[in-house]
Amino acid sequence: MRTQGVPDAPTDVPPQADPPLTGFRVLELGNFIAAPFASRIFADFGAEVIKIERPGTGDELRGWRRGRGATSMMFRTIARNKKSLTLDLRTAEGRDLVLDLVRQSDVVIENFRPGTLERWGLGPEELNAANPEVVLVRISGYGQTGPYRDRAGFGGVAEAFAGLRQVTGHADRPPVRPAAPIGDALAGLYGAISALMLLLARATGRTHDGPRVADVALYEAVFMAMESLVPDMDAYGMVRRRTAGNLPGVVPSGVYPTSDGQSVMIAGNSSGAFTRLMTAIGRTDLADDPSLADGDARHARETELDAAITDWTTRRTAPESVDVLSAAGVPIGPVYDAAAIADDPHFAERGMLRPLMVSVETDPEEIRFPGVVPQVPGAPGDVRWAGPELGQHTDDVLREVLGLAASQVADLRERGVL
């Protein structure tokens, strides 16, 4: 069953194909961020995503970082393009309805603590019995196996356990958290990739013994982003610690202050970029120094190189610094906040600021939401609607997908199942 399509294309351009995931149905049993992040990728590219929420309360994310109104912009962003169906999974009727939906779905994505679905009678074996072709993605703190499988796990804890927090911040201060849900986003990406891999295997006729299940652990998703953290220890005896905003051995690269009170991020750590950077800031002595051609040598003189760059940036504004160094072929960018992002023409030109009319409190207001990634010319994804109201599509899904009569839906609602 297809969800609402993208708007009709203008008549003066070639027609666009349906988004690549049109025709797939995804059942989201998750809350918070990781599983919903994964299913949002499907929703952005045309799949019908049915989000199951608890009657009365819904996903707790609805109330996170809520400045006003009943539903947070965080929820509106992560639950966009999805349908909300309220259903009490702890009831026999709720369980049976989920299994009925599984029979009509391609993917199920969940992020409950291991064992929760099994207690509800919705484990992999039950889902496989209902639909042997369905793909199940399970996202949890520590995975479905191992000594820590039963521990509660959130993204921030995963970031600490996988080593990210230990290397983030200043050496003389406690570890700090990245001000974005990095662990959840990484796990969500791995969840989406897992589902697509299993769907591809299914589509190409790969045989599969038993349930098609992907086991994604939050901490493992973060650990995979830590590149050579453990190999560096084994090979060199290097246990990485906090180094402010720089990566060990990646020199020069970091955030540098400018004369207008702003900052710029400069990455001059490749040999070619280093030479162009030093030349552009008037330090041809450093650009031509043969002893600095090697990355390890630059690392040894990190303080000297950072001082030279800072001396140059502090005599120029952030826009001036970006213009000069960009023209010289040096990777550089301003350190933006939300207001700067919203005003930047590149974000707008690339469709990264999608305006939608959303009722924050009463009357609809224009709110700009993040665009769709990746860009797929000819068959693009789209932001069709913001995260729905709680239970907004319950009647539609039960009647159109499962064929329930209006009286049956009313009876289920009367008994607190919906």
C-alpha cells in the first residue's frame, strides 16, 4: 500500500519517479530516537511507516524539549511522514492486531529492552510464523546476547561505554556529551542499513533459515565510529584521552577564533591542504619546510602551527577567513548555530530547510524542518508532513489495512485497546 505521494512535478520539468521505497510497509514498535530514526529514513523515501504508540501517552519523545504546545518539534522531526496508530501491546487484542499488521508488512523495527517482545508474545518466532518474509530490526543498548543484554541502554550511555565520551572534551575537565544524540543516530543508520540488506537478500532469492533478524547494539554503532581506538592501543600503546577539539595526529585541524567573536573550523591536515593553508596565511616558511611534509612531524609541532593559524584568523572576521581559505582550496567552515543555518543560502538551495505548516499551540505556523538525505535525483524523498498527532491514523490503518469495520474499531477503543 502506498502512502501519500510527493507533490506533482511542475509541467516544465520531466516527471519524477516514485521515491525508491514506495510500496514497502514498515511497522515501528520503537520509542525515543534510535528505532524511529531508522524508520524515518524509510518514510522519507516513500515507504508507509505505521508507528505504534501507547494509548493516552504515546512516545515519550512528544514531551522532550517542548518549549510550548503539546508536541515537541523533536518528535515532529523524527516522526515525520509516519502514521500514528495507538495500540496497547500488553493486551491480547493488541498483540493479535500487531500480528495482523505484520502479515501485511515488510519490515518491523523495535528498540525495546531484550526480552520485551518475547514477553508480549511478539518475539522473532511469532513474527516469522505470521509472516516468514518479514524483516525484523532489533535495536537495544547492548544487543540481544552477551552478559549485559538485560541492562537498560540509552544513547548517552552507549557513547560512554564505547569510548566516545572519554575522548570528548578538555583533558583537565570531565568528559562531555556531544550536544546531539550521536549514539541513537548511528544505531538508527545501522538499523536502516540492516533492514535494506535483509530486504535485498530477500529480493534476490537468498535463502534464509528462520526469522530474518538484525541485531543492532547502540554501543557497537558508536564503537564502529571510533576508528582505530583499540588498534592504536595494541600497536602503539596509545590509550586516547581528551584533546579538546582536535583529533590526535590530525594536525592542523580544529576550531580557531576570529576577530568578530566567531569561530571557524579549519582542516589543513592533509599534505596538500597544509601547504595551501600555510601559503594562504602568509607562512610560506612553514609551507616550504620539508620536515612538515609528514603528518607525524606536524603533530609534533601542533602548538606552533595552531599559533600561526590563530594569529591569522584573529585578524579577520569569520566570513573573511572562509572566503580567503576556501578560494585557496583549504577545507574551512563557519561554526554555525541554528539561526546561522536558517539564514545560509546553501542549506536553502539544497532543500535542507523544508517549511511545513504545523500547529504548535493553536493556529498553524510555518516551521522549517531538516530536509531529506541522501538526495536522489529523479526519484527524491520528501517531507510530506510533520510528526502526526497521537493516534491520528488509527482508524484509517485498522480499516484500510486490516479491513476492520467502524463498529469493530469503536469497540476496541471502548475497551482501551486503542
